[in-house]
Amino acid sequence: MAMQIRRKALLIGINYFGSQHELHGCVNDVQNVAAFLVSRGYSSSPKDMIFLTDERSGPYYPSGHNIIAAMDWLVSEPGCCLFLHYSGHGGQVPDQSGTRASGFNDTIVPVDFEQRGMIDSGILHRHLVSRLPQNSTLFIVFDCCHSGSAVELPYVYRTDEDGNVNLMDNLEAGMQLMGEASHLIQGGFSFNNFGEAAQLLGGAKDFFRGLQHQFSDDDNDTQNGLAAQSDFAEDWSREGKSVFMLSGCKDEQTSADAFIMGKHVGAMSWAFLETMKRDYQWNISYVQLLQNTRELLQQNYSQVPQLSCGYSFDLNRPFRV
């Protein structure tokens, strides 16, 4: 008899009650997502599903400390199918490391952010992706502003206005720059082409550093010689974790707090759940999930959902949670 896979879920909804930043649909989102997960075989027992909302108290209050602790619980066991949903504010903070080309890191916003700050994408990656056991799978839905790179996964898929899915492949773009730099250097060490190669190399490092936490801080590449392309590829994608994130919008966009069918909800959470309700045979693919959520959102909202992955894979595979 095959052993049943353990399923765990962490659902975070923050309305920021009584503050000038108050939202209205985030706690409702958590309740709606919980009902969907139960319909797909998840247990609502506290040992399997944790809720953090600002209607609750103690360890279930969505402070920064409790959110990180709950994320650590989520990825603590091997061989699990995991689901994380966050509905709340998203933001951006200046990138102090200087490794992101945009100059900013995406964040999620705990209820106590004014006292203790936000949780940036670097922290999220380390706690959710780096700590994830290799034989576990994590699916994430982030319904918040500036969420496109919130977990810093290397492969990003996005639909265009016609519904076509395009790969915004940071690794591929970075490797292309590396190849161009290598070609220039191999063509001879004149000052002109070496300077151009160094410039290309610097551009490539923006790609690699932007999403890869373990990238070397050594800035002496142009002095020590251009590293082999395979070395950079290994450094970029060596984690290869089974993580999939559906985000409510691109980095520069906001995500709507909506009022739909008489109820306050997050627009992205609503579109995701509406799409899943139509999956009668439980065989919707990842590409259909992305296309259908985009189709629902673009009827009333400008935000463009994205699917980010820890490795390159076939989007026509059935979506399983």
C-alpha cells in the first residue's frame, strides 16, 4: 500500500484592523482558501493547517515573529505537499546589499511592521525555499502588491494580453550576457573589447545576484578571469527546489482589495479560487491556471498574475496541491 503524502497548509490574512492601512478582504480570503483546500483533501486540524489572522491572538497573531515561525513549521518535515497563502499588504524596501538591479526588495507586511519592519524577499527565500526538503513540494499564492519576486525564484512565467504564456527566464538572460562577454574576451584582449566584456559581465551579475542568495560577493571577476559559464549556472540554480508561486501582480504593480458578489476579497485570491472551482476533473494544468486567473482579473483589474518556479518544468503538467 502506498504511503499517503502528508499535506500541510499555512494561511495568513491581515486586515490591519483599526489602522490607516486597513484592508477588508484578507481574512475572508483565508477562510475561502481553507474551504478549497479541505475540498482537495487537506485536514483543517491545527496540526496540519495553521491560520494567522489579526482576528486571532497569541502564536496565531500575524506578527513578523509568528509569520517566520509558522513558515519554519511549514517546511520542517520531508516528503510533504505544502500550501502557503498570504493575503495582505506587500511593499518594497531599499536593497541594502546592492545586488538587485531595481534597487528594491519585495516584502510582505506583518501586522506589527511599524514597530519591527517588513519581511523582505531574501528572508522569505531562506525560510521557504532554502529550508524546503528536496522531496517536498511547496505551492504559494501571494495576494499582495509588489509580489512578483517576493520569494525570488529563478523562472518566471507571465501571460501577455492574448493569453500567451512567456518565460521571463532570468537564468537564460544572464547566461546570454555571460556568453557574449566570453566571446569578446576570446576575440582578443584589447582595452575596448575587454571593457565591453566587463560591462556585459556586470550586467549578467545583476541577473544572477538578483535572485540567488548564495552568490559570491567577490567583485574581482574581471581581474581573475571570466568564470566558466557552467560555474555560474550551477550557482544560480543549484537549489532546484520544487516551489511554485502564483503572485497577484508584477513587482511594480499593486494588487486590488476588491468587493465581489457582496463580499470583500482579494482580487487575486478570488480569481485563483474561481479558476479552481471550474476544475471539475481536477486536471487543470499550470499554464491553464495562469491563463484563467489572468482572464478573470483583466476583466476589471490591471494587475498581471505571474507563476514563478524553482526550476524549469513543463507547464502543461496537471496542477496538484
